[in-house]
Amino acid sequence: MRIIQEKGELKMDKERRERISEAVGLIHQAREILEEVLEEEQKCYESLPEGMQNGEKGEQMQENMEIIEDVLGCLEDVDDLEDIS
């Protein structure tokens, strides 16, 4: 493991920073896909008759959307990784 000291600060080496950058890009792609899926699921839910929205299918769709929203919330912090030096 290489750590570079620069002006009294410890810096991560270039290879690990590049790997983090790659991971951040992949996470951004995953976030975009999840946002698209969420939007599609919301449209499908909204197009259901009210009786089905309140039924088992509608409840399952709402639960799925909540899970996706929770995951998207977790992925918002990925931008902090770009600040690693």
C-alpha cells in the first residue's frame, strides 16, 4: 500500500483514486437506471384503477418504490468519494 505524504498531508496513490473514480462512475450509472425504473413504476402505479392501487398489487408496487427510493438516498453520498485525495 502506497501512501504519499505531501505538505504534511497523507495522500492516496493515483491507482486507488482512479479505482474510486471508476466505482463512482458505475454508481452514477446504477443510480440513473434506478431513477428510470422508479419513474416507470410510478407511472404504472398511477395508471392502475384506484381499487387496484389499494389492493395487494398496488401495495406491493408502493413497497417496491419505497425500497428504490431508500437505495437512491444511500447512493446520493457517493459524491463524497470524489473528494478523496
